[in-house]
Amino acid sequence: MSSNLIRNMLISAGLLGFFGALGTSMVLGIHQVTKEKIDANIKASLLKSLNTIIPADSYNNDLLQSTIQVPVDSQLGNKVATTIYQAKRDDKPVAVAFDITAPDGYSGDINILIAIRANGDISGVRVISHKETPGLGDKIEAARSDWITKFSGKSLKNPEEKQWKVKKDGGIFDQFTGATITPRAIVKAVHKALFYYQDNRKLMFLGQKEYDMLNPPTLVQQEN
Amino acid sequence: MAEEIPAQPVYGPITKEGLWNNNAVLVQMLGLCPLLAVSNTVINALGLGLATIAVLLISNASISIIRNIVRPEIRLPVFVLIIAAAVTSTELIMHAWFFELYQILGIFIPLIVTNCAIIARAEAFASKNTILPSLYDGLMMGIGFTLVLVVLGAMREFLGSGTLLAQAELMFGEGAKAMTITFFEDYKGFLLAILPPGAFMGLGFILAAKNWIDKKQREKQRQANLLAKTADSTS
């Protein structure tokens, strides 16, 4: 009786184990087949979005390889280290692209990709992800309206500091009917990113090693 | 478990059950979470529907194959395992070959695993039938689910954005851009239809329509019966 019970348990356990192994190997096999394609997709999609704000013919280095990590900074708004993509032409700085976070959107964080030319002008801004209201706040997407493209060519001097606001607050940037908080949050985040670039422009085109030497992580923590 | 199918697998009734009489959404009310979340455009709905069909086919077929090996006491964990493996594979394949659609559907692809319609078919049909009827049942249930998704998606997209088949290129390639139908240029949009409450209302209307059609048919049937009876008694 009891040996029969143990036998049954063992068979059931063995069957479960067998199906577990079968399922795992199936997923593993498909993972192997699709891995390269998925990696390539992610890279291509990243490069595509970078190229919408840094023209592909303006630089000739490998944008996805030429990156450094910079520590958390309140002007960037990100909660983790930020990756800086460095566009160079014949080793001369052309532009940097990095993502920033606007923490004060209408419903949570808005993630933004910004590119700034070496001379401090904005090359382009795009919203990567957001949770703003469909139909109102989502006009910040390039696919829905050209609002986000109006940042191109702007800099800390153009317009002057007082006017880096939405029109309702006395600035030059449009708000949307029924949605002021969303554009206001983005204008603020982009403005801060320009200050970050002004303060760090020399560091941002360095390699990771030189950057870490000039900007030791401990020092940054004390500053914060 | 060992209860074998009738000698002739009956495909007609399976079709009717899957598409209408026992529709996963309209009758069984299963898989509503992904249904309501992703049905904001036709293309999103179609994407999730096709992924669900794929998972249903794989899971029903595999479960039917192993139905005589798996003991009743461990069948549920095994079913769950198979469904999870099928969903993960589908997700990886979509990530590799339908990258942009994958990005839009995002979390709802892995969430197919929680679609009760799939384990319900495994338990109620595939574990009792041979492979071909099981495959066919998976296909019909999946199509039934997809049809409701697409109808709801069309309603919400039409009312909410005034278009149909927007972003068709995500699924059918660049050439499909022309498939997008814009009904009103400069349409302001109807926010309610796009937001989740719109999904619930849309589903409510579809349910009401189905019940109304069923009722009409029952009445017709009853009248036909009555007529036949009176004809009998007079003759």
C-alpha cells in the first residue's frame, strides 16, 4: 500500500520534472534562435530614434558604441545613471544625446530624449514614454503633433531665461487646450538639461576613464 | 480523461460553439483584462488576437498529445507550464519579427498566460479529445476571441480617433500604410471611447447586441414550432 503510494508519487514527480524540462528547453531553444534578431531590433530602434534628433550624416562615429555613463544629477531628473551618446565627426564633437526625466507630468514621469549640439543649441527633443492623457497631453508625441520639434535650435540664450516657459506663464512655448501641466513639465526639463550641458560640456565628450578621473563618484555624492 | 471522442469529430458544432454559442468573451466572459486594455485600435486588437490564437493552438495541440500520459492530480501544473512556455515563445517570436507591434502591446503579450480562456479550453476540451479536433477548437475559440476584440477595437478607434486600421504598417509592413481609413479630417477625437470606460461600454453594447440577436432567433424558432404544431393538428 505505502510502497504503491510512493511509487505513484515518484511517477507524478518524474512527469512534472519531465514537462518542466521540456518547457524550459523549448523556451531556451526559441530564445537562442531569436536572441540575435531581438538585440539587433533594439539597437536599430535606438539608433533610429537617435537619428531623428541627430542627423545621421552629421557624424561618422559609431553612436551606440561611443557612450559614457554619468551619475545621477538633479538637472537630469533620472533616478539611475544616465547614458550619454556622443556624436563625433573625425573625432571632433558634434552633439550629445541623453535621456532626461520630467518628474512633474500630469500623471507621472515623462521620459525624454534630447540632443544638444556642441555649440549649446538643441538639435532635437523627443518624448520616449509617458502616461499623459490620450487626446490631450499626448500631443507631446512627435507622431501626433509637431509641438516637440519647436525646441530645435533653441538654446539658453534663445530665448532668454525668463521666456523658457509656456505661453500661459509668460514664455514662448505653446500649451495645449486642456493640458498645460504636460508641456510645462517638458519645457522645464529641457531647460534644466541645457544647464546641465553648460556645466558639463567639457566632460561630456570624454571617454569613460577620463570622465571618472575628472569627476570622481564620491565627490558628486557630496555635492548632492 | 480517457473519455474518447465520438467516432466522428463534429467540426460544425465546434465552430458554432467557438464563434457564437460559447464565445470566450461574450458567453464565458473570459480574458476580459487584455480585451479591454488593448482594444483601443483595430491593429492592436488584431495583434493581440493573433497572438492569442497562436498560444491557443500550441497549448491545445500539446495538451491533447499528452492527455493520456499526464495524471489527473498533476494535470493543472502541467497545463500551466505548457501555456507559459507557449506564451513565452510567442512573445520572443513577436519581439524578433514584429518589434514595433510588440512594443505597443507590451505587457499584454506575457499577460496572455493569465487569459483564463486558454486554460479553460485545455481543461474542457483538449484534455479529452484527439489532436485535430483540439487544434480546431483552439482555432475557433481564438477566432471568436479575436472577432470580439477587433469589433470592439473598430468601435473605439472609429469613435475615439475617427480612423480605422491606423498604424497598419506595424503589422503588415510599410506597404500597408494605405490601408488606414481616415473618416473625418481634423477630427477632434472622442476621449471617452479611447479610455478604459469606453472599453467597458463598448463591450456592454456588443453583449446587448448578441443577446438581442439570440432572443430574436429563439422567438423565430418558437413561432416556427407553433406553426408546425398547428399545421399538424389541423391536418
